[in-house]
Amino acid sequence: MGDSGDSVSIDVEMIPFGGKECLVETSKGSISVIVCGDKEMPALVTYPDVALNSMSCFQGLFFCPDAASLLLHNFCIYHIEAPGHELGAASISSDAPLLSVEDLADQVAEVLDFFGLKEVLCLGVAAGAYILTLFAMKYKECVRGLILVSPLCRKPSWTEWLYNKVMLNLLYFYGMCGLLKECLLQRYFSKEGRSNMHGEEFDMVQSCRRLLDERQSSNVMRFLQAINERVDLTNGLKKLKCKTLIFVGESSGFLSEALHMCSKMDKRSSAFVEVKACGSLVTEEHPYAMLIPLEFFLMGFGYHREPCQGSNPASFSSHWCIEPELLSPESLGVKLKPIKTRVAVEV
């Protein structure tokens, strides 16, 4: 990893999760990082999906008291925003070069360099999961473990490619219009997660819609275009030696991607959780379904949850999609056996 250059640190009111924003200058341009916690603690790096930032992608998970007792108790969190996706971001200059997925992964490496981080755990959602998987392939010595939510790993299918092209055209001609926001909300949430039986949107969807209003359409175009031109990572999955935990909602448009990824990874170091009645954004729609798998996954690294009053672990598993027989990779280092999904994985 190379030299990351200078950085400007800014204390801002309303920074998500009570953190501090750092603008890190990289060889590919500046990038915003929200740092939450004690920098002496082990590092957990996050990366959000297209058009989202750390607040709209991870607040549901990190605002859970039980998640706070597990994640914030054990880690310093480094929320890396996609270029131009931070709160209050201006439009990236049209003269700035378009970044590829390789460039975005290299930016993550430069962020680690800047903060002096040698080893990290990574948590990414959809497009963000792809960027962090690519980063883990390029910088194997830096990544201890991957937590991937509705991950992408192959080149876009014709359907996804065309759908993304439609969104790119909407962004170009109409900006963050109502139709574009509907396309994105369908990408993130299941039908059941978007509204109740009376057609009234849930608070989390309304909040996400408001946060989408703040995105600069040209910046979203840049990220979406990079993801729509992504390369296939399948051949490198077997070579990934870090422990990996994959979550996906059963209503996610990326379910087949996640199943494909799971089928190609080393079964001794990976586990898969399918979440019932959920879309791609599990961190927001059903964050409690992530807690017990996360807890046992992290126990394999020696991390434990701080006791939290009022928690009810038995309720967390209500959204898991499991079969009675469970498979147990010994390398996860825990006695709880990872979940076998009800959907057959084609090898």
C-alpha cells in the first residue's frame, strides 16, 4: 500500500454514530471516513451500497443496543463513504477521472495506510461488499475477516446491466427523481419491508428516501457506473483465506449472486445466512437477525459481546431461514454451527 498523502480532520455536528469525519486525500481523490471509537481498538471497516452512506446503510445495525455492545465494545469503526456520498457532499468535478472498482479498492488500502491500520475486519453491503471483497483479494495480508451483506461477485447479468443503465439515464436526465428513488428503494428493501398492508411506508424507508434526496446525482452516477462495469471475482474466491460470513435477504435481487459466491468459497472458512422476508439491505430491514450469527462469528476471533440489559437473544433468530441439519467449519473457531440455507447451493 502506498502513501496516502495529507488529510483534513473535521469535527461536524450531526456526524453519524457520534464519530469524527476525516477527509483523507488519496491518489484517486479525497474520501470521507467516519471514525467511531478508540483508535487503539481493533479496526472494523465498512462500505455502503450505491447511493447510500454510513448513516443510511448501517444505522439500523449500529443503533441496536445489542449490536453496540458487540461491535462498538470491541472495535473502532471506520465508515468509508463512497466518493461524494458523505453528508453535505458537493458534486465531484466533471474533470475528475471516473474511478473503476479497482480504484475504489485501492482507495480503501490508502485509507488503511493513512490511519496506520495493519489488519482489519470488513463489513460491506451489495456494491460495498464487492469493493471490500476485491480489496481482500488484492491485499490479503490486511483482511482478517469479511462480513458481506447481499454481496456481488460476478459481472452484471444482462438484466442487472440494463436496469443499472436505466438508473444511469434517469440520473443523467432527471437527477434524484421520484422514479429513480423508487428503483433504489426496491433494490434495498423487500416489498413487505417498504410498506404496511395499507400502503403506508415504514419509517426506515421514509428516512432512506429523505437521505437519498441529499445525494448528488452525478456522484451516484460515478459509483453506479463503476459497479456496472465490474469484473468477475469468481476465480479468486477459493484463494480467499480470511473467514467470511455472508448474509442475504430471501427477497434480495442479489440472492443468486450470494449463493454463487458461497458455493465457490472454501467451506472450512465461510458461512451463509439467509434472512426471511428481507431485501438486500439486511442491516436496516432486519438488523436483529444478524446479531447471533455475528456474535458467534466474532467469537472465532476472540471477541465477545458486552452484556446488555433488556436483550432477548431468543428473538433474534426469528427471521433466519434454516434447516435442522447445520454445517460447522472448524476454522470459524466456535461451537455454534453456521446456518445451512433452505435454498440448495449449486457447486
